[in-house]
Amino acid sequence: MIIIPARLSSSRLPNKVLADINGTPMIIRCAKIAQKVDDVAIATDSKEVIEICKKYGFEAVMTGKSHKSGSDRIKEAADILGLKNDDLVINMQGDEPFLEPEILQEVKNILKNIKDEFKMVSCYKKISELDAEDPNLVKVVVDKNSNALYFSRSKIPYNRDNLSHTYKGHIGIYGFDKKSLDEFVNLKGNLEHIEKLEQLRVIENGLKIKMIKVETKSFGIDTKEDLQKAIKYAKSSN
């Protein structure tokens, strides 16, 4: 199942999940993409989001208002929905309205093949050196087995001698089985509070996140400028 967290309040762009993009609320655009790959549920703390989802025929689950991360919210939704330990759960962000469904399908496929007891998958794309300067675009470095070594808002790795290097921009999709999701939300770490990146708790506890390299035109929407870019992009791609 694909669960999309949809917290209505947002410090940088309030009510962004309901922002109109060429006639369709952003959260509904995301749900329509996810629907092409698996069953979909929206996990929210807002009656308004519940009503919008019902209007468009999508299942929505009311969750608490105090969750500190999207993964905490989808864990509660997965419990409410009665998912079993070996059920696959993909956390798709509610602010990625142009994500290609093929990426979600690849996450699902890779997740099925992980043999480790703790199962977690995420994605990255190639980004330019200029884009790597943006702290809102999270960077990741990986090992030779495509497991994440570290995520940061800083430009990593530090390119001391200005060598030719391709940076990896993290895409905030997370795949788990339900058992691993339960374990994830109970992990503790210090690094995530410094970087404000919840996935760092996995690495800090010695567990693995399998990373998939993908090609995508998608971009997250965090600011008013991002939203204007999204509206323009939606019009041009119709």
C-alpha cells in the first residue's frame, strides 16, 4: 500500500497539500499517481483533507496532530488500516505532484527482494553542483552496494580539490515492510535533530537504507516560488 502523509499546517507554505495546481488539489495529484501502482490511503490531521479525498474517491485516515514526522503519521495510519508485518508500505510525499509512477513501482520491486530483516528503500537523482548548494535539497552519499552512508542538507561530499563530481539529490520516498516501519519509528538518534532529517536515525543505529538511482522531472514543493513553478509546469505538460 502507498500511504501519503498530508499534514495541513506547514511552516513555509501553509495548506500546501490542498494548493490548486491546474484545477486539482496537490494531494489528489499525488494520489492519482500512486493509484497507478498500488492501493492508496492519505494519512492526515485535517477534516478538510478528509472531505477533499472523499470527493475524489480516495481513502483517507484521520491521524493525530502531534506527529513529528511523516513516517510517524503513516505508521499510525498503517495500524488503523490493519496492515500486517509483511505488508509493504511506501511513504510517498504529498508535495511531489509530478512524481513518475515508475519510480514508485521500482521502490516496490526492490523492497520485495531485500533479504535483510530490516527493510527500507529510498531514491536519489543526479543533481548539479549548483543545485547541491541548496539546503532544501537533501544530498546523499552511498556505498558500493548502493546503501546510504549519510544524508545532509550540506553539500556532501566536500569537494576539496574541485574534482569533477556528480552529486546525488535525495527523493523523499521511503519503502518499508510494516514490521520495519514499526521499528523505524521507535529508533532513537541525535543526528536527525541536527539536520532535521528523520532517515538519519537508521544510519545512526547501524541499519541500512537501500538507495535507487532514478531519472525524474519531479520536484518537491516547499515555498510559494515552488508552487508557482509547479503551476507553470502543469500547464506546459498538459
